[in-house]
Amino acid sequence: MKIYDFDGMFDEKLSAYISRDPHRYTEEGWEDAIPALYKKFGETVIKSIGKSPRQYYAEMTDAEITGCLRQHLAKGVSVPGFLRSEAESRGLREEFLKMLGGTPSERDFAMGVLGADDAAISKYMDILVSCGDEEVKARCAEFISEKADLAAGRAIENYRAGVEKEYMCEILSRTVVKDDRIFEILLNEFRTADEDLGVRADFLANYGDERALPYLLSKADEDGLTYLEFRELKFAVETLGGEYKRERDFSGDPAYRALKEHEESSADIFEIFQGDKNSDGGKA
């Protein structure tokens, strides 16, 4: 089976097309025109192949489509949009799930196709706890978090075993079905936090259990908080329907001063433009 870089062919033709008449469209006009040109290219017979790109893939069996995908990924040749569309239209879910356990390029491609598919959540958890690539782990955690209830049991087990505790808390904070085990985990993380206090407050806010309010309010009252930590705590309190009323003085905090200076600068600029507007308005 021969693989073709149809997207590369299209890019070459597009570059030549644009160079012949660069002013045919505005920049926005070209952005609108390119998808239509790509669609037309997909339906145009390429003489050297004897078929259009769409026809080339449409005539393949499911096994050939899968094999073609794997060849593209193995050889580092861009997967044409036409091939991806054909594969997705056939519902080759099981093949994509298998690819999650394949080479890094196969895994990454399959993740892009499957997204937060229910059937992929367990495999994403496998990848998360075994992969050394932080970017891949973060991507897995993001997908799992979209279907967090499906992974809650394993996330609790992993947390208790000390495996990727930060990611497990992130996932557990996104669960919808309430569980006292999850609340206790998130609350304990918050109460024992030596750093990243704002992140742990955010976990409680995301989880949405009002029982966390007294702990958040009490922490917000403590001395020694940075302004940014206080803001995160206040936000978490308000997210859970509470209100923090005590006035705090953070005038000595560098982050507070920087923020106020920025606000004042923005206000000065606004007044300048307002003044120009009022001046113009007074003209005949």
C-alpha cells in the first residue's frame, strides 16, 4: 500500500495559486477560501494516481485504512485530512483504542481522535500513571476530568497509593457524584498544604461541597497569607456560595502593589481617552 502526502501536495498547489494572484482575496478572504479549495482538491483526480484523494481512501477496506494510518505515523508523514475523515466516518473506535497502546505517534493521534470517549478513559489512566511525558500526562488528565466519575474509583486508589496525587486530586475535584472519600481527600490536601494553597482551594471549589466553606473561611482569616493566596481562597468561598466580609490589608504585598499599579495605569489611560472623547465632542 502506497502512502501519499496529500496535504503536502495541496500546500504546494495553494502556494502556487496564491503567488499567481496574491491580491485575489484579503487575508481574511483567503482564510475563508482555503477550506473550499481543500474540499475541491479532495474531489479532483490526480493524474499520477488515477483517483482523487477522497476516492483513494474510500475504496480501501477498514484494515487498509488502519494500516495506512499506521504507515503515515511510523514514517512521520502527515496524516491527510481526507484519511482522517474517512477513518472517523467508519467508526473505527476499537482500532483507535488499540493505538493508544502503540507507539507515541499512534497514541497521540488516537488521543486526538477519541478525545474524552468513555471507552478511552481507563486507558488514559493507564497512560497517566506510567508515562514520563508531562505534556501527555496533563492531556490525559484533562480528558479524564471530563468524565471524572468513570475514573473516580481508580483515582482514589492511586491517590492512596501515592501515585500522581496532584493529578488524582484534579480528577476527583471534577466528579459530579458526591462521595465522602473524595471530600475527605480534597479537604485533607487543603488543610495540610505547605504550598500551592490556591490550587487546593480551587479543587474544593470545583468539587462544590459547601461543607468546605468553614475551612476556607478560617484559612482566609489567617495571618501570613500572600495576596494571591487570599484571592484564591476568597474566590473559592464565593464559588461555594459563601462570602468573606473581613477587610484585609495587603498593601505590603508585592503582588498586591503590582496589581494596583497596573489598575491605576489602566485607569489613567482610560481617562486620557475619555478626555479626548469629551474634547472632540465639544467641537462644532
